[in-house]
Amino acid sequence: MHMSRMTRIILYQILISLPLLLTFSHCNNTGGGRSLKLAHGLPTDHPVHLAMVSMAENCAKLSDGKLTIEIYPGGQLGSEQQCVELLQIGSLAITKVSAAVMESFTDDYKVLGLPYLFRSKEHAFSVLDGDIGKELLLSTEKKWIRGLCFYDAGSRSFYTIDQPVLTPGDLAGLKIRVMKSKTAMEMVQALGGSPTPLSWGELFTALQSGVVDGAENNPPSFYTSHHYEVCKHYSLDEHTAVPDVLIVSKKIWNGLSQEEQGWLQTAANKSVTLERKLWAESVKKSLIEVEKAGVKIYYPDKSLFSDKVDNIYDSYKDHPTIYSYIQRIKAVR
């Protein structure tokens, strides 16, 4: 039987992944207890990883060692997308993704990628910790994904190689890397730039070679990625505040007892407070370090940017669910 090159590649990937799946099964019963596998692509000094470590410690404490979490950081078990796929089939218990990634599983998450949606950090936390946040966390259950909590991932701003972005007009003709998210692309287009979807791993080389003229992200990511070595202009317009989401396999969740579910959820909720504190400290440190490295930091008038993206909100009037979320989020005090 003749096989296409793509079929052979897929079969090869399945074969090489089998030992991994057998070695890192989603959860193990050990000595009467249960152990859950958590994998992500972040370094071990990242605020989100440290929050996960705290969650694992609290889970073990709450359950008196009956429910433990083993963490595999730094992409040990695959990329973010691969971890989500393993989680969906029940071969991985927990992982972390950007809320932008969740757009591909439900349109509801698109609302969190809209520019200038939140009035302040406090407003964002009130939304994510309240009823709206809980609805979003459960909106992907039909895709075998259940959200546990939201982690702060800061505000995203533009950084560029040759010139600062002080007004939307400065984006004209610039190729700006964005996440593979429809709302991110719509935002950059509305502001006058040319959105260029690229994976995070490809971005440093793309900046060096001039494939893109800049990107947008939060201060810790700008610093830890070393993008500041190429981009010497950082304009804190803070256009979006897309959070991270800690997700659990619905297949695994359904296999936990009600008591075990309670331990895991309580531990996740407790880790949120620590993550937010660590994140705030990381933002301050990152801005200091990139400035030491010769980056010029700008604080443009945000109203110039927010006025340009108002039409994005109107475009969702034909999407009742998302438009309803927009109105409800604006109403949160």
C-alpha cells in the first residue's frame, strides 16, 4: 500500500510518542494515593511555574499526601499545543496555556483578547475571579478541557527595532508579530500595522533577520526572551491583558472523586494570589533590566490607541454571546 509523505510523518510521530505516553501517564495510583502529571513550557524561575509549585505543595498538604502533582517544566513533554492535545485525550492531567490559545476551542474566549477591555488590573481580576471567569473556565468542557483558574500574564505592549510606537500612525508599514489569534490580528490591523502570526520560538530569529519589525508582549516575556537585544524601543501602550489559563483534562477530572476535585481546585485557587504577587515583582525587575541593557521605554497616550479600536467591539454585535460578555465585563465594578 502506498503511503503519502505526510502519512509516514504522522505514523512516525505516533510511534516515537508512544514511549513518552507510557512513561508519563496522566496519573498514577501510588501507595493508595493519586499522582497527577502537570507539564508546561516555562522556565523554572517563571512566576507561573513557581505558582504551580505552590499549588502542588498545597494539594499534597490538603489531601494529606493522597493527591500529589508532578511538574515537568521547560517543554519536557512537548510544546504548548502538544500538551493540550495530550490533555484532551487524557494522557496528561494539567497544563498552562494563554487564553488566546483557548479561542480555537470556543469563541467565548475571544472576549479576553479584545484591546482595552479592562479599565485596570483590579477590574480584570474582578472579572476573572467572578461569575464571568467561572463561565469561561467551564466553556471548553465539551472539548474535554476544564479551566481551573486564571493566572496574571500582564499587559501586552509594542516593542520595535528601529522606531518607537508613540501613536497608532507609527505602526503604519510595520510588520508586527502576533499570536495565532484572530483577535490579535484584528487589533494590529485596526491600529494600522501589518499583523504577522509567528510561533514564539521563531520570533527571535525573525526579529534578527528583519522578517518582522517588532512584536508585542508583556515586560517579563520581553526580558526573558532576550528580544531586548534586538528591539531597543518599548512603548507601554498596554493594549491587551490576555491572562494565562491553568487547564485540566476533563477525562482526568471526571475520574477524580468529589473530594479529590475539591483538593485540586482549592490548591489552584490558592496559587493565584501568589502568582499575581510574583508577576508584579517580575514586571518591575524586567523593566529595570531591559532599561539597563539600553532599551528606551515610552509611555504613550493610551487614548490614541483605544479610540482606534472601538470599531472592533461593534463588529461583535453579530455575535450575541461575545457581545453580551463585552457588556457584562464593562458593567463589572
